[in-house]
Amino acid sequence: MILGLLIGFVGPVFSVAVYRFVPPPITFLMVQRLFEGQGLRREWRSIDTMSPNLVRSVIAAEDANFCSHHGFDLEAIRKAMAHNEQSSRVRGGSTISQQTAKNVFLWPDRSYVRKGLEAYFTVLIEVMWGKRRIMEVYLNSIEFGPGIYGAEAAAKANFGRSADDLTSQQAARLAAVLPSPLRYKADRPGPYVRRRAGRIQAAAGTVRRDGLAACVLG
């Protein structure tokens, strides 16, 4: 019993400590997609060599308070719960930190066990990694399309360029597909993605003006 508790506590701490310096390997989601026949395209890229446009766009789209919260955005959670009580379209309240913890360390699931582990890993990466590393791992691990993971693979697959060359419009389109990357396309956007990308591009301007990405971009 005690040994199991020690392993359950020390194991996550050790893995988070290692991934502070080493790029995380293949994730549970990537394995699942491989079994679904989607392939795997991923190229690790340092946050220093990614376009600031992409950082600002994902903050604008996914987590406007990324630099000010400590892993959990209670106001976003409250708004999501209120929205979900009145609408059939479910809105999530997960931060980029929570999404990173889920994507890198855990399996795709909605159980309470996984949510509890997600919270634990979120606290660990906030304490042991810091915001800049969290964003770097997030942008290198997130699913952008069938078999496409990370900003570099997504930039090349959709626009034929590296992640450091993304324009503000291209970055906004990539951020716009994140809620449903298997459904939407950044290179051939439909009306929904075009509208959403336009809103994200405008919001990314606010992120830049108000310094909401300062914890990543300095």
C-alpha cells in the first residue's frame, strides 16, 4: 500500500522533472491515432524559433489568462458550466496548462480519475516547468489535424513553411481548428474557421497590446 502510494507520487514528479529538459515522447493520443490509421507527423521545435504570432493566437483562442493564472482559470470554469447548463454545445474551461498535462501524461478520457490526475499533473508542471516551458511543450504536442502534431508539422502541412514564418492570419487559422482538429482545416477553411480565425487574429492583437503573452515572449 505504502509502496504503491510512493510510486504514484514519485513517478509523476520524476517524469515531469525529466520532461522539463527532454522533449516528451509519443503520447497516448498519438498511439490511439496510429491504431486508427492516421499516421504520425511531428517535429520538435524550440519556443525561441516559433512565430510569436502563434503564441499570441493560441493564448487568444484557448486561454487569455494563461500568464496570470496558476494552472486553473476558475472564472473560465464558472462561465463554461453556466453555458453548458443552457446549451447542448459543450464548452470547456480547461487552460493551456491543463491541456498540456492531459496531452503529454494522460489518456483520452472524461472519467473523474483522469480529471483528478490531470489536476495533479497541472500543479506539477506549473511549479516545475513554468509558463514558457508549458507553452513550448503544448505547441509541440497538440493535435492540429489527422496525424499532425505540433506547430512545425502543422505549419508545413498546411502552409508549406516553418513555424517561425507563420503570419498572423496563418497562426490564427491554426488556432481556430484546435477545438476540432479532425473536423476543421486550416489550409482550406470553411465559413466557421474563417470567422473564428478572424476573431482570433483580432484578439491576438489585444494579447500583444496588453502584454498577455509576456510570460512566454518576454
